[in-house]
Amino acid sequence: MPENGEVVEPVNAAEVHLWLAQLDEIDAYSLERFRAWFTPAERTQFSGFLSERRRREFIVGRGLARQALAREYSVAPELFEFEADPHGKLSISAPTSARATSFNISHTADWVACGVCRKFEIGLDVERIAPRVEPLLIAERFFDEDEVRELSALNDPARLERFFALWTLKEALAKAHGLGLAAPLHASRFVILADGSFDAASAYSKFRQGAWLALTSLTPQHRLAICVLCDETIEVRIALHATQPDAHAFTSGLTWVHGRLRNSI
């Protein structure tokens, strides 16, 4: 341990700090506090949202990110400024000491998640299983042919469950690379194994060989996936943070399944 007492993480390890909040459980005081941290550009962006739901998602997403980063760096949350790349992925523009840290925000109708990783690019996606979704119609457009065949062979409840597991993993992988839906989702194939773990392969050369992925059931109705762009020599650990007591009760016993990406199909 260095003389100043700082704990140095091994170079072959990466720690993801995952922050979770239930969207409708954020109190009015926290919403105002999060909003007070906005930059002028964010206030302009916020004023353009017509939907109250979209406004709340924006406030909580940016607030959760600043809260997470402030804890990581012991810096006041209002000092963090973000910039978006052409595909919308946010990065830190200020303070300069934090620019090497990657973070990613995802939200569904009732949860917001933010992941922070100092050493490697990160992407995450949270989804609520929606019974009205037509899995095969979407899969035929965005998924690998083998994934479509596997979905076709399942009964309706199992097909819906499998579809959202696959979609969440694909989104996390694409977001880690800064591509989102601009990524060729059909070029990657996930095979869910009997124990719930998975194999992942991609024909898309820009996807990082060995990228680490993890999937969990946030609740029985929600799936959450994380992707960290690191090779197989890196051990990834997840440190979980909940912003509300109720959220902690939901998430304290999360079970994760893991996989690595191969760049060949």
C-alpha cells in the first residue's frame, strides 16, 4: 500500500460501480438537487422535453451519474460536465482528471441504472419485459439467424424471456462501443446455456475481442446487462449501490451470469 494510504487496484482487475434507482421513488428534494447540477446546455435540453416522464428520466439519469462520479472522485457533483459523441454516448469533459473514466446510463419505465468504470469503456442496458412485444418480428430484423431459429422453437413465455435477455445483452455490447442501435446487432450471436450463462460471438470486427458481459434479473420483470471492453486477462468486479432503501432490498441479492465475446461466428 502506498504511503498515503491509497489502495491501488491491481492492473489485471476492473471494478464497475453500478448505481440503481427506482424512477418514481426519487423524492422532490432529490429531483431539485439533481436539476441544480445541470449545465446551461443541459437546462436548454431539458426545457425541450414535452413529456413529464422524459423530463424525470433526464433529471434522474444525469443526477445519478453525477452522484456516482462525485463519490468516485471526491469532487462536487456540479463540477462534472458531459459531452455526447455522434451516437449519443456521454463522456466526461470536466474535470479533466476524470476524463479517462467511462460511465453509461440506461433507464426503463421504472428503473434508472448508471455504471462507472475507471479503466475501461462500459455499456449497460436495463429493460422491462413487455408482454405486448412481438419477439419474432423484432428478432427477424435485428438478430442473428440462429437466434431467430432458437426463439421460434420456444413457447410464448419462454420466447419473451429469452428475447429480452438477448436484447439487453446486445444493447449493452453496442453501447460499450459507443454505437447503440447504429451497431449491426445481427452480427453478434448469444447462446443462452442451460445454467443461464451464455456464449457470445461476433462477426463485427470493431467489437472488442474478449469483451466481458454480465446479465442479471434486476426484478422478475426486469433484465440488466453490463459490458466492459477488456480482454480475458482482466477480472471484472461489480460494486452495487442503491440510492433508496427499497431499491437496496430489491437488488442486494442479485445473481449474475457472465460471458466473453469471441470475434468470430
